[in-house]
Amino acid sequence: MKHRIVVLGSGYAGASAAGRLARRLHPDSVEITVVNAEAEFVERVRLHQLATGQRLAPRRLRDIYAGTSVRLRLARVTAVDVDQKIVTLVDEHGAGEIGYDTLVYALGSTGTDHGVPGVATHAYGIAGEESALRLRDRLVRLGAGGNVLVVGGGLTGLEAATEIAEARPDLAVAIAARGGLGDWLDVKARRHLRRVCDRLGITVHEHTDIVGVAEESAVTGDDRAIPAQVTVWTAGFAVHPIAAATPLKLAETGQIIVDASMRAISHPDVYAIGDAAFAEGPSGKPLRMSCASGIPMGWQAADAIAARLTGREVPKVSLRYFNQCISLGRQDGLIQFVTADDQAKASFIAGRMAARYKEMVCRGAAWSVFHPTLLLPTRRRTTPSRKERRTAPA
């Protein structure tokens, strides 16, 4: 019988893992199934572009996996039984189940309101395609002179604020950051960021906590009201709640704790990757939720699974960072070079060249997903049968 590998989620991490597994393992001995709720791949790193009315090319998952050994099942995951090795699903035909021998958990994350009153009712997000389209429709209806406040000074917030301000110069755009504007960047990179905000007319509220959101304003921790006919909430992400209902060992963040091979420390038949995983990077610092983490984590898990199934040595590759890529509209950007553990160096690229660099990175990430088995080895490795694994000496 074939070894059943089930990948939950087909974002950057899940799709990367599934494609790499198909390159490493022969379909005669493994069955790879990807479970995903949506029929199309979502380029999450471009959702701020979608929110401002730009068109993103549709990418059907069936087209991506066509011609590979990967099976696609369009369904929403409702539960995972890691003891019985069963995933419960709901699709167009109703409830169902799928069994696995190895599970790759890549259900990702979504935006979170951190319990701030009014966010769920009045704010807009860009953590998913549906929320980005909802924001797009609202911005279309917002007349000239309208106020837009982006809450959150991280990468997502910076990209959203600058994209909106560039696409709609007729709006009054502001950003509220809990710390200083880009305070994790090199000092000269921060100066460039501030110049871009000034050029685009973005009002910056630094060291500002937003403690409430109303229909046309946001309330700060010091009881000020910032005008906001549209509030865009980018202040953090939360992982999918499915793992919390399992006996998997979780971090306080709700992420599944994994070892260096992305294997769950509590259940050796489960691997977690992307935003769903709590993995240590260089210096023991957890890898951040990002495409820059998710794709290498997918590769790491796929290589480890293939090695263990075929009796080969598990590769030991330390995951690290090289840069942070920030688009600041379509014509400007920042590429902050960083140490292995994600600390800013004194070197960076800014301006139009940085915008091109970021675009190249986004296209490269998507290309790797859209061509999952390119350069397929002429000989993919087979695995022992389950009967042989049961009878083999420990």
C-alpha cells in the first residue's frame, strides 16, 4: 500500500512542500493529497495591491498540480485527529474524512483584532482575499477627501498605507504605529521611509495604541480620536484554531512546536510549516510569520519526510534570513538586508531599484509555486511498503 501524505493548506508553505515532495518521491510508493478550501492560489504578498483595485492573475490550483502526482481536494478542514490519523472535512458534497500516514499542517494564519472593540464591526483587513476585496469595494465608494487610517506599523501596514496613498492621492491616508515608524530598520532606511510617507502625504502617528474603532474614527490609548472613515487593521495575525483542539504541543501563540526538520515534537507523524509552526531560527529566535519563512520551511519539511521515508539521512539545513522586502507603492520600495536572525544591517536598497527587486522576489515566489515539479529528477525515490516498515528492525 502507498504511504499517504496529506498536506493541509496550499499557500506558499503548503504548495512548496507538496511540489517538493512530488519531486522527491515516486508516485508508485506515495500518495500526496493537498486539501485546500479555495480553488485558487492566493498571492498573499500582493493583497494590498488587490485592495487598491489592481488585477491579480488567477491561478487555479488544479492547473498548478496538473501533470504532477499531487491530488487536490477542495474542502474545508474542520478537525484533525492526530491519534487516529484522520482529517475531518467539509466540501460541496458535505462532511467527509481522509486518512493519512504523514500529515503536513500548513493552514496558515488570519488577521486578529486582539480583542479591540469595534475592529470586527468597523475595520477592514487584508489578511485574506475576501477581506482585501471587501476593502477594495469600500475604497471605491469612498469619495475624495475621505480619511483612511492603517493600524499597524509592520510590513503589511507600511505596504497597505503607501499603496492606498499612491493609488488614491485624493484621500487623506494616515498610519498608526505602536512603536516608531520602521524602528526595526537601519537609521538611513528609516529616513527613506519617512521621505516616502511625506511625498505621498501620509500622516504618521508614532507610539500610538489604537484601543477602539468606531464607524468614522479610531480611539487612541491616550483618548484621542483619529478621523477614519475607513480603518484598515493590520495589527497582527493569529493562527488557524484547528490545532488548538488537538493534543499537539503548542506554543503560547497557538502554533505547533516543531524541531529543526519541521516535525511536531509531540507527534512524529505530523509536520507543521509556515505561519502554523513555531520553529526556532538562528540564535533561538522564532521564525516570523512570512512568505520568507514559509517557503523554506516547506522545503525543509519535504526533504525531511522524503529522507525518512526512503531511509536516507535527514538534511541539516539552518533556516535564516537575508533581507526584508517592502514595497512602498508601485514605484518605490525598501530592501533591508539583515543578519541570519533578522536584525537590520547598515546596508539597504531604496527607491525604484528596490521596487523592482521586490517585484522580482514576489514573482520568484509565485513561480516556484506555479511550477511545482519543474526540473523533476529522472529517478524519484521509492519508499518501503508499510508492511516492510512494520517488520523492519528498529
